[in-house]
Amino acid sequence: MSPVHGTHVVLGSASPARLKVLRDAGLDPEVVVSYVDEDAIVEQLAGVEPAEVVVRLAAAKAAEVCADVVGRAAACDRPTGTDTVVLTCDSMLLLDGVLSGKPHTTAIARDQWRRMRGTTGRLLTGHHVTRIIDGAIAGQAARTVSTTIRFADVDDATIDAYVATGEPLSVAGAFTLDGLGGWFVDGIDGDPSSVVGIGLPTVRELLAAVGVDVTALW
């Protein structure tokens, strides 16, 4: 499949961090938010390998967003020749064999940081790319990326102060690399953009797998 001129890019995520990564890298995607119940899906995937869990979550988001994109295209009776790529991701922290997503509450975030501090975990980010041509799915590709995170050995007062900001409540693993949480990450081994939420090298390869050269999207 050769790229159709004017390929439209859709980011299936409400994450401002993911949007910033893509914009800083030359893309200006339309944002279409997925409202899948991530916690319910994780429960259904009990016993599944962690790397598979995050990529299935990304795929579930893709299914919902793609249905929206195709439905809107049909309603608008768009002409043939339309070409869209949908990018969806999901991240979770793997620590001591346990996957953690967004903590949502201060109590969970505080407890998680007390377990994380001074240790090493793996941030798993599932990536899913779907290409839609003329209202039909023309190709899909997916992959999970693992990045090692080395957390600082911070004290309780520091943890409480960070949790009080509210930042860790709505991010995977209760930390950020590109925000306040970056003060408490001693180092990483892997792709920084994947830790932020969407790995540019991985997306480039997945786009190529569905026949899209990323340079054509700039």
C-alpha cells in the first residue's frame, strides 16, 4: 500500500503528554478520545503476560476510535481516496511482577511510591497503529515496548508532597518523566518517548508496517 496524499493522523488518547510528543515530532493529529474501561479489561486479562495486557488495551482503544472515525466518515459521505492512521497506546508499570496503571486515589499513589522508591521497574507501553483507507481497515500493527526505570530513594515527606500535587493520580505507574515526577527518576534504559506515553521509533516502525512513511506525515 502506498501512502495516499494528505494522510490524516488520529491520536486515540486524551493524554496531553502523548499529543505533545507527536506535535514536537512534526505531527498535528486530531484527538479522538477512547472511553474503554481499562480496569475492567485488565481484570478480564488476569493471567495474561504483562506485555500482552498493554498491547490488548491499546487494541481495545483502537477498536473504539476506529469505529468512531469510520462512522463519522460514512455520515459525512466523504469521497474516495481518504487515508487515515489511528495511533493508540497504553502504559503500565511492572514492579515485582505486578502491573500498575493509574492509581486514581492519593492513598494508592502514596502506597505505590513507597514500594517504588529505591527500586527498578519496567514501564510497558503497548502501541497500536491502524490504517483506514476509504472507510475500511487496510492494515494494523502492534508492539509493546519495555523501558527500565530507576526510581530515587525518596523519603515519605517527598512522596506526600508529590502525591499532593495530584499529578501521579492520573498517570500510569504514578509517575511522569516529563513533569514533576522527573525529579524522582534517577535514570532509564530505553526510549524516553515511550515512557512519556508514545514511542516515536516504535510508531515509525509500525507505520512502515502498514505502508506509511512517517516523513510523509510531517
